[in-house]
Amino acid sequence: MNTNASTQSARSSIAFALITGGLIALASLSQQAADQQQLSAADTEYCEMTALWQQDARAGFAENQRTGWPDFRENAATLCTPILSADNHQLALR
């Protein structure tokens, strides 16, 4: 009888360890997804600010009078290219 209790206790411990490990893995994946969203928000802000800078440059404003940011990362041309629909409407930024 004691063997059954020991076996059941061992199974319960293993099940608890598996559930705990699964919850930890799930929490880790959730954090990684949140980090990617933060990067996306930062990239979106960067694209908006560099677009303002470029718009003011085309309008003829001197650098010290422009709003937004210059392309200090030197990647706005590739990062901020619009994604266009089939009929050339902007859907989003890459």
C-alpha cells in the first residue's frame, strides 16, 4: 500500500514540475512578444520623426528650424518604406 502512495506522490510531483515549467516557458514567450511590440513602437516613432524632418527639409526649412529627427541611424530608407496595397494605398510601414 505504501508503494502506491509513493508512486502517486512521485507522479504528482512530476506533474507539478511539468506544469510549473510550462507556465515559466509561457511567461517567457509572452515577455518576448512584448519586447517585439516595444521595438515596433520605437521604430514607428523613428519613422514618423524622420518623415517630419524630411518634410521640413523639402519645404526649405533650415536644419535648426525643422521638427522631427534627422536619420541618425541611417536606415529610414529601408526601415520606413511603406507597404502598399494592390491599388497603391499605403497600408503600413515595414
